[in-house]
Amino acid sequence: MTQPSLAVGYIPGATPAKWARVWAERHPDIALRLSAVEAADAVDAVRTGAVDVALLRPPVDPSGLAVIPLYAETTVVVLPVDHLMTALDEVSAADLADEPVVIPLDDVVGWSAGVPVEHRPETTKDATELVAAGMGLLVVPQSLARLHHRKDLSYRPISDAPACPVALAFPDREQTPLVEEFVGIVRGRTSSSSRGRAEPAPKRTAREKTLAKQAARAAAGKTAGKPVKRGRR
């Protein structure tokens, strides 16, 4: 008999490890298979069933998908360690206006400042090598700057750049219990909670408790003082 498992795809820079740890604690007998997928392939991986759910970067074509926003990353500029802008804690689009900027073909930001370099490398990793060679700067989500970190590169937040969102996507249909469980973990649902469980009753205030006791005493007093009806002989 095939052991149950759940396939989770994740794009470069995403970190599903914390959710994988929670899954392992709650479901040690059900494998969580983590698969790295390129950002451009994440949607197709879900639609074709290659993975059950995927961490990806919007915007995406939502047809046939349920997409849950998770968080947004800071957008940063990657630059050589000896660049003048490393003296700043953060930069603005105006600071980048005259700077050459490398835009890779797998760009996930969809926003840029500065002067685009004519040559577009195939991947973000290739782009970081061009930045190290002094050919320009690179605008990426902070997680990708960390993923492709090099000793000869640094990065700074861009104060007025749009943030880079990350979302969870899965087929837009009735879900299996395993997909629902993973979605619950990602959304912070505790192991004792349940989608079908009713919300606990709200706690009563001290005044409400006092009034309830008074009402109970009054009701008891009326019952005690009420004469008992005897049947006719």
C-alpha cells in the first residue's frame, strides 16, 4: 500500500522549512516532499499535479487556482561592496536613476529604476555575477539577495519600491485533508483547532457573572416560597 504524502513546491528564496518542521511534529508518518521549482514554472507545477501546493510569487494567472497571500518581502538593490551607495542604510529610486541596472530574464520584481543594461542574463544568479563584475546593479526580493550572497556583493533596501509578495497556491476545488492540513499550518492553525469546530463561547465578565448568580438566587427563592399544590381528594 502506498504511503500518503504531500508534495510542496517552493520558488527560490522561499523558506518552507518552518512549516515542514510543524508538519513533521504533527504527522510523523506522512511524508512532506519539498520540491524546488523555478518561479516561472510554479503555477504549471500546481496545475499539472507535479506538486499539491506551491509557494510562489504573484501576480499569477489565478484561473483554476486558489491563491492565499502569505507575506511580502522587502525589495533591495544588489551592488558591489565598494559601491558608494553601501554607505547608505537604504536607497531610493532617485538614487538609482542614473545607475545601470541588470534585469534577468527570470526577473520576479517587475519594477526597476535606473538605466536597464541591454544584455539580459538568463537567471538571477547569472545577474549577480554581472553585478560583481561591475556591469550594473540588480533589483530583487531580499530573500534572493541572501540566497545568491557573495563576499564581493552587498545589498540595500529600496525605500520607495513595491514589496514582493509571496503566496500559497493550490487547485481551486474540494481539497484533500492533507492539503487542508498544510494550508492550516501555513495560516497558523494550532494542532488542537479544527475548521469544523465551533468557536468557544466568550468568557463572561465579572459583572455578568454577578448578575447571573443574583438571577439564580432569585429564581431559587421564588421556587422555595411557592406553595405546593395538592391534588383534590
